[in-house]
Amino acid sequence: MPSPSDSLVELRHLTFGYGERVILDDVCLSVPRGKVTALMGASGGGKTTILRLIGGQNQAQSGQMLFDGQDVTPMDQAQLYAARRRMGMLFQFGALFADLSVFENVAFPLREHTDLPEVLVRDIVLMKLNAVGLRGARDLMPSEVSGGMARRIALARAIALDPELVMYDEPFSGLDPISLGTAARLIRQLNDSMGLTSIFVSHELEQTLAIADHVIILANGRVATQGTPEQVLHSTDPLVYQYVNAQIDGPVRFHYPGSSINEDFDVGVAA
């Protein structure tokens, strides 16, 4: 695990849930600066919840959610907005504004959060679109681009303000192999060329392990393991082994806990 001084994001004994349902239970993890970190694990394990906690949309019930050494949970609105300006977010499926052109989508955060002159806004937008290979699509509408292109446009928007941290919520979901490979390479290349720290939620094992420096696997509300891709692949932990080998049987059960099948179907009950 990275030391605190090497971490841009840190969860310290953090607990969060909805009502009586605990999603994260006394979780400790670190996201190293300047690296690409993958959040993995079974569906419903709290991966997207962690992104929401980092951005302050959700608040920890106990423990600390640290961004660059500052606890996000007690921040007031002004402090939270200041922290969020240092973050970029790529939502699942892009979440582009349907009634704005590609150019206007990428320009939106610049106009919302800065007083830059239009000539400079234009140059920044075109540079960001060029970085994702879509400068030529600037005048198209979101309805005119493919799913993979929409994800790349959303990435250009996410990096428009030159954030320190970029978060990706399932950036590979629903993409064809070509678009998936392109998205994976962009995450890696932009992280290195822009000096970013990246954290992304993924279920796509092969591409994730190919581009990540640090992998965190969540299970049952806790961190099952974290380390390099090689360390994760060779983990002897039964739950991690089940996950990376896509096995049905293991610590993660197929059947949701409930009454016995005999009780539900009155098996063995006399007529």
C-alpha cells in the first residue's frame, strides 16, 4: 500500500451504507499519486460508491475520506467545490448534454468555472478533443456519434480543466473491442502525458490489468486485496482467486441468502 505522502486519495477506516445495509465496512485503501488505479470486484461491492465519496456526493458515516490530505466529509459547499475543480469525472456511458454540440459539451466546464476569453476556450477545447482523436467531430451532436466516440468526448470534457485526479465509472462498459482498446490506451496515455492520477471502476479484467499500476479488489464491504496487477493475479486469497478466474463457486455465492428451498416449496410437508 502506498504511504500517506504518496497518496492523493485515502480512505481511513471508512464506513458507509444505506439504512441498515452496509456497503463499505471499515475500509482502508490508498490511491497513489501519478498512477492508474483500478477498482474491481463483484457488482454491488461499493466501487462506484467510492467515486461518489471522493467527489463528496456521498458522505462517510464514520472514518475519513481524504483528498490530498484533506477530509472531504466535513467540507462546506465552497470547500467542496474547490476540491471538485481539481477532479474530473467520466460518467458511465458519457452523460453528454444531448442538446449541445461536441464542442459545446467540452467547453461547458470552462465556461462554468472560469472567466477565460472565448478565443482561449476555443483553443483549449480543440486541444482536448485532439488529445482524444476527435477534433474533427467538434460540430457534431451527441446523437450523431457512436458510443465509443461519446465516451472519448466525455473524457475530453473531464480533462478540460486540467484536473489532478480523473475518475472513470466503468469506462469500458458496452464498448466493442476496438473502442475498448482505444479507451484503455487513452486512460494510460493521458495519465502519463498530463501527469494525472487516475482511478477507474472496471469489470474488464484483461484490459484493466494491462493498463493499471495499482489494483484494488473489493468484496463483502471490504478490501479483499490491493497491489500490482501481477500480485493480484497470483493472489492465493480464495475470493480474489474466484474473481480473477471467473469461477461461479467460491466465497461469492451464486444464491442470495434466504429461506431454505424446502421451506419455500413445502418439500416433505404432508398433504
